[in-house]
Amino acid sequence: MLDDDNSDRYTDADDLVPAMNSAIDYLTAVFSSAFEQKKIQPEVLSELTDVFIYNPTVNGGTAIINLNDQDRTANDVVFNDVVWTIFGVDPTPIVSGADPNVLSDSLKRFACRLTLEEWNYALEDPFAPGYSSVPTDFARVAFTGPGNYFGDGGPYLLLRPGASFSDDAARVGVWLLKKHTTIADSNTEVLFPVSLHELIVQKILYYISYQHGSPKYAQTTDKEVKELIALMNL
């Protein structure tokens, strides 16, 4: 589209790959804005959806999950390096009998997400999710986080009531979007829906033709969010 005279001015390494990564960063920023406005749900990006299974540690009335403590390939995950956002926490996932780190099914209500302010108020409100002094069968599990709450790098999720996780076999499923793989060359797969590929191409063209370098951070507008929503609803 830019080089129809076959001048070989543009190369994969110097032009196409950096422009593709900038286009993906842009699209990630637009999606994040749409998520915040609740215009699109994160689970629409099925290619980036994953579930991490954790064994929580109970400390008093609170269950604690170190999000880096997830063995995926015989190495703990550096959570912030691979995860874009959390969109659900299942306090009672059914795991595979062959591998307790693999989800088998999800049948129960997800935990309610609380701000830190709501998290502490819940200790005083018997009708609030996360209130501890109720029988386990009637408990409404809540969580807050992720955050570096204990000064050791974290990040952590906190869940209440802790009594719901007192069994050593207790597991928690964290539903999330992974960050898109960095494009390394023309063989790297683009993990966004086909309906967005034309938009990505247009952004790649923009960044390649931007003679003085692309902006470091993408700026999103309501128009771009609306365009994204329209493409996802095709």
C-alpha cells in the first residue's frame, strides 16, 4: 500500500515489526478504555483468555493469593509481565484430576470485586459480600486486588471469608486476559479477532508513514472506542 513501485524502501525489521507492535499497543489502549466504560467485556478476546489456578493461603479471616505463584511451565509466572487484566475470580473451580493447575469446569458464582474502601466496610456489614461471620454455605466471597500489599513485590489478591478456603485442597480460578505476544517477525501470530485485522493494517500504515517516529503512548478517543465496538459486533 505504501511501496507500490517495489522500491524495497521498507523492511520487516526496521518498519513492519515496530509498526505492528505500535498498532497492537494502540489497540490494547482502546480495548482498555472500552473495558473501563463497560462497552465491551474482556472475554470477547477469546484468543487471549486464560485461567490460572491457585492454592490460597489462609491468614486469619483472609485468604491470600500470590499471583506470581503459578506454575505453568515448571517456572513461576511473573504475573505483571504476562497478564493484561483480571475479569473474574472463581472461588470454587473444578480442576482436572490429572493436573490441579488446569480448569475442568466452573459452576458456582464468581467472587465479587471490591475496592479497598468497600473491602474494609464489608467487615462491618453482614449483608455485604466478603463479610466473614456467616456460615460457609451462605458466604458471599469477595476479593480485592491485585496489589503489592506486603512489600515483597507481590502482586496479591485478597479474598474473604477466609473460612471458605480452609481446606488444603481449596483452589481459586483467576480468569484473565494475557498481554499480546510481542511481534518478532512475520511468522508471529496476531491474536486479535479477524474483524479487527483491517483496523490493525490501517494503524500499521499510519505508523510506518509517520516520518518522525510514532507517539510513545496511544491516545484514544470516544470515536475510536465506538469504532472498535462496531467491529466487535459484526
